[in-house]
Amino acid sequence: MHPPDQDIIAFRPDRSVSVEMDETFKGNSENFDELLAWIQSKCVPLVREITFENAEELTEEGIPFLILFYNPEDTQTVKKFNQVVMEQLLDERRKINNA
């Protein structure tokens, strides 16, 4: 619960495919650069879904792909893939596309 009369900025990940927890922005919300960096780190997922609509955009980035093929009903495999990518590949974020 947050203090009355005080706004908060929170991130709530999709629990069906993520192991991340809810997170509240702790920085200065009046500092645009700080807030933008936090928003981008939360709203541009480390693992993205590749579709017919976004495939060209992702390939134009010119970086290798790490692709998981899975049964759409198997959300546990997706969660585990996301967790492993977060634990093992976070430092490689700018070098590969995770889809």
C-alpha cells in the first residue's frame, strides 16, 4: 500500500509467461531521463515474441536470434525460458534477439 495523496508508478508483468515480480519506480518521477530508462527496461521485454507482423523489424536489427519453439498451452516452458534468459543473458541484451 502506498501513502495517501502520493502517486506511484508500478510495473506489473504478465504472470502467465514471466517470473518477474511487480515493481515500483523508486527514482525521481520528475527526472525524465531516469523515468524513461526505467520504463524502457520494463516495457521493452528481454524476451520478445516473433510474429509475421514483427519478423522483418526484428531481422533488420541485424543481431542473432535465440528462438524457443513451444506448445502454446505450455506456459511453464515459456516461464523457464524467460527466467534462464534473465539469469544468463541479461548482459548480452544488446547483442541478441530473444524470441
